[in-house]
Amino acid sequence: MQLVAALKARLRGRLTLRIEPLRAAHSAAAAALHQASFARGWDQPDVARMLAEANILADAVIAGSEREPSGFVMSRLAADEAEILTICVAPHRQGQGLAKLLLERHMDHLARRGVAKLFLEVDAHNTSALRLYRHFGFAQVGERPGYYALADGSRALALILQRDLD
Ligand SMILES: CC(C)(COP(=O)(O)OP(=O)(O)OC[C@H]1O[C@@H](n2cnc3c(N)ncnc32)[C@H](O)[C@@H]1OP(=O)(O)O)[C@@H](O)C(=O)NCCC(=O)NCCS
């Protein structure tokens, strides 16, 4: 295990990462990450309100000795199913494996809470997100034409993906 962790750290340019629950104290930083990632980003009260819900599970990835997250993922649970509401990583930290680590650990947390099926919606043109989800074996189970409103006023197809959790 230590060898795997060391190799992963080397691949990430020796950036050490830790996964922690996303807390209310992180809500301003999480809102800033969300706004940097999406045309209609959440604001701090949005994030704080969702974190206060009992059926929300959210994890943060924190780099090195930093106090604020470099990315986070948030899911809503309902019985033995859950939906990933969002996942985002700071633009300057993308492409270094943060989302992979975050999603892997988040799925472990969801499974421990009794989630058997995990769903999400993704813009059909979001290459990096699709690569991330395919890496974890998500499969397409539906689509919603014109679901996403883009900054230029056009609308994009959403794919609905699903994966069973062990
Ligand atoms: C999607 C996102 C969370 C990925 O985070 P990340 O930390 O950069 O991802 P990772 O470094 O862990 O890489 C995961 C996969 O995405 C690929 N990837 C990362 N950045 C990429 C890019 N710019 N272009 C193409 N692929 C990319 C990686 O190569 C990897 O795929 P692989 O396993 O085939 O090598 C990040 O790009 C992001 O925050 N995007 C904006 C928000 C968003 O679109 N969220 C998803 C909403 S459904």
C-alpha cells in the first residue's frame, strides 16, 4: 500500500492530498470552486444550506498543508441510491489525479452509508468529466436533450450515467 501511495504521489508531482468531509467552514471556498467551474455556480449560502441537509454527503480534497479544499464532491442520498450533484477541482490543480482520488474515496463513503446505485448527469461534451466517470466504470442509462443552459445561451445534452457500488 505504501508503495502505491508513493507512486501516486510521484505521479502527482509529489503533491500530498488528503480527503476530508466537506464542512460548513469550507462553504465559501467550495462556492468559489463551483463558480470557477460552472456557468451557474453555487454561492456560499447554497453550499451551506445543502451541507446542513441530513441526506447530503460531501467530501473535499485538500492539497499539502493547505486549509481550504482544492476540490469537492457532493451527493444526495435517497434510500439505497445516490446522485452526484457536483464534482469540481480548482482549474490550476486539474489533470493531477485529484478528482480520481476524491471520487474513489467518496464512493467508498457512499457504499458504507448503504448506497448500492450511484447516478449522475454530465454534459455530453464534458470530455474530462466523461473520462473520469468512464475510468470508474459508469455506464450511460439515459439522456436529457437540451438539459444544460450554457453561458452563450445555447443548451447542451445531458447524459445520465450509473454505476453499482460494492
Ligand atoms: C472533471 C474534473 C472534476 C476532473 O478533475 P481532475 O482532477 O482534473 O481529474 P483527474 O486529474 O483525476 O483525471 C481524471 C480523468 O480525466 C482526464 N482529464 C483531466 N483533465 C482533462 C482534460 N483537461 N482534458 C481531457 N481529459 C482530462 C484525466 O486524463 C483522467 O482520465 P484517464 O483516467 O483516462 O487518464 C475537472 O476537470 C473539473 O473540475 N471540471 C469542471 C467541473 C466539471 O465539469 N465537473 C463535472 C460535472 S459532471
